[in-house]
Amino acid sequence: KHLSGDDSDVDHSNQYISDVKRLTGVPYPHDTQEQQSRTKLADGLKTALRTQTQSFVSQFVQSNGLDCLLEFLQQMDHNTRQSAIHTAIIGCIKALLNNTYGRGRVLSHVSATNIIAQSLYTDNVKTKVAVYEILGAVCLVPGGHKNVLKAMTHLQHFASERTRLQTVVLDLDRSTGIYRDEVNLKTTVMSFLNALLCCGSGEDNLEFRVHLRYEFLMLGFQPVFVKLREQSNPALDRHLDFFELMRRDDERQLSSRFGVPHIDTSSASAMLDVLRRKLAHSASYPHLLSLMHHCLLIPVEGDYLAHRWKLVDHVVQQVVLQQRGPVDLDLEPLKINVEDIVHHLFREEEMEKLRAEAEELKKTRDEIQSKFAKKERECEVRTQEKEDVKKALNKIMTKLEKEQKELREYKIHEKELNASVTELRAKVLLLQILTYRTEWLSAFYTA
């Protein structure tokens, strides 16, 4: 009864599920009000999963609410992937992980971790931070570390990347232009990387930690690591210090196996010299010589050259990581079709080139769209200026017409005044004549 919840919890959770289903697969709206409405809905569900009763969360999960959220993440379009809606939906899954019942359902879901990892394929920093926090937390639970590694491999194929941790290293080197967001992202990524290295298989397996760390280094992690130090952020520095501490400790353990104080893993001759001295008087030494000899026989020119060396690298990696006891390779040969694998690796390289070209085309398209939008805004500004000028001109014309009317009235009034003045002058003149005549007559009669 407690897990089912009361009627209000049932209705409430079912309404949220119905709303999310209604928006699943629907393109991102151009209307700002609709964008805000969808974001508000997702944020409301996130808040409800965080603050509502246990019966609400249980009812939401039992009514396939988790599957509904994952389906939304699977079917969202590119614009939704970049939006705050995506961030809020990831926040809903994070809220479920913070609930005991919800966490169990998320971790036991067959594809939840893979779909969550897909959400790293976005430019939205807040979404990335939330996903890395989820994946880092999953690494800490039993069986979660393996699922996270599988999810990163899934992301590699989903995003058509060359290696499975390419997105992670790129996010560490990403510059957002906003210091707080940038440091927050880098700190979360380093926390995730440390969880990958020290949890699960890496907890007590030196070979795994060295292998996984070298996978980072092969992607250019070292110069990125140096740049991260320049951020001078205490929280980020703590994760960098922990990474460096584990690295130095693992290097000491590896060096102690060969009885040397340090192994320069950046030097091929130094590593080969350590192997030679360690294996010189053992039954393994002829096989080391055979390995070197056959490496010399790999063609130094021609097609697929890099892919052949990549194949050798992958085979040796698997020999290191799959140490489950002695195997007689004469009785149990490694069934590897070299040509098929090399061609497959070549196709991966071609796909990477095509993806890079597609990214360039996308970048060019975005630039064109940006220029078009800029021109559109300029046209709008000029149109507005034209309207303003037109309104000002109309005001001036109205004022001018008013002044012209007043001028005409002034002229009429002036004529009337001039006529009055002329009339007054005539009267004054007549009065002067009469006065003069009167004075003359008076003087005449007096004489």
C-alpha cells in the first residue's frame, strides 16, 4: 500500500508521464512561450521527484515513468538536445538516483546507463555536468563501473568517435568562455575520471589502471592536464592532485616489478631496455625477441600501415587485461582474421574523416545561418529606423502645415491691420485738414 501511494499521487504521477509522452519525439518549438512551457513541465517533474513523498516516486517508477524519460532522451531532436529541457530531464533521472527505490530501478535497467551517456553528445554545459555526476556516482555502486565503461563504448559508436573516451578529454579541453561553467565542467569530468580509475576493476588491478590511464594519455591528456593547472581553482586542483597521486603510486608499483626506480614510458628504448633486462634469463625472452622480430617484418609503407600497428596494440592490450590463467595458443589459437579487422579499422578511419567533414559542413552552415541572422537583424533595425524616420517626417510635415496655416492667418490679419492703418491715416489727415481750415477761418474772421 505504501509503494502504491494514495489516489492523488497516482493521478499526479500519471499526469506527468502523460505529458512527457506527449512531448516525446516532438521537434523543438520555435515559439518562445512553448519552449518555456516544456521546460517548466520538465523542471516541475524534477522538483516533484525530489520533494514529493516516497509513494509518488514509487508510483512514477511503477507506471513506467523511467522508461518514459529514457524514451524521451532517445527520440529528442538536435535542438532539444541543446536546450534546458534536456538538462531538466537528466535532472529527473538524477532525482530518481537520489531515491532508494528509484536508484535500484535505474541501475537495474538494461539500457539506462547507455542512454544517459548519450546525453554527453551535446554542447549544453549544464547537461554535461549532470551526466558526468550521474556516471561518476554509478561507478561507486557494485556492478556500476562495468556498466559505465560499456556506456562510454556505446557513446563512442553513437557519436562516431575514434575512441571511447574522446568526448571526455575534449570536454576537459573545452573552453566555454564563462569561467564558472568551465571550471564546474572540468572539475566534474576529473571527478568522473578518478572514479573510473579507482573504482570497480581499477580498485585492486594495477594493469587495468595503467591501461585506462594510458588510454587518456593517447588522446592528448597530458597537455590538457597542464592547462587545467592554470585554472588555479582549489576544487579542481584537489581532483588533479588525486589523479597525479594515483599515477605516481602506480608508476612506483610498476617500476618495482622490474627492480628499477623509474620507467620512462615516453621512451621506447627505455621501456625495451627494462623488458630486456627483466626477461634476459627467462623462458619468455625468446618470445620477446620473436615479437620484436615480427614487428620488424610489418611493412613500413603501404595501405593500412597505421591500422596494422593499431591491431598489434589492441591484441597486446587484451593479452594484458584478460589474464585468466595459462592458455596454450597451439591448442586454443586466437581466432583473429587480420584482414577483416584491418579493413574494419580502416573503415572506422574513413568514418572519422567523414564525420570531421560533416562537422566542418555543420560549422559552415552554422556560420552562414549566423551571418543570415545577423543580416536579418540588420534589416529589422534598418526597417525600424525607416519607420522612425517616416514618423518623424510625418510629424515635421504636420508641424509645417500647421505653421503654414498660421502664416496665412497672420498674412490675412496683417492685411486687415494695414487696411485699418490706412483708414486711420486718412481720418487723421482729414482731421488735420479740418483743424487747419478751422484755424484759418478763425484767424480770418478775427482779422
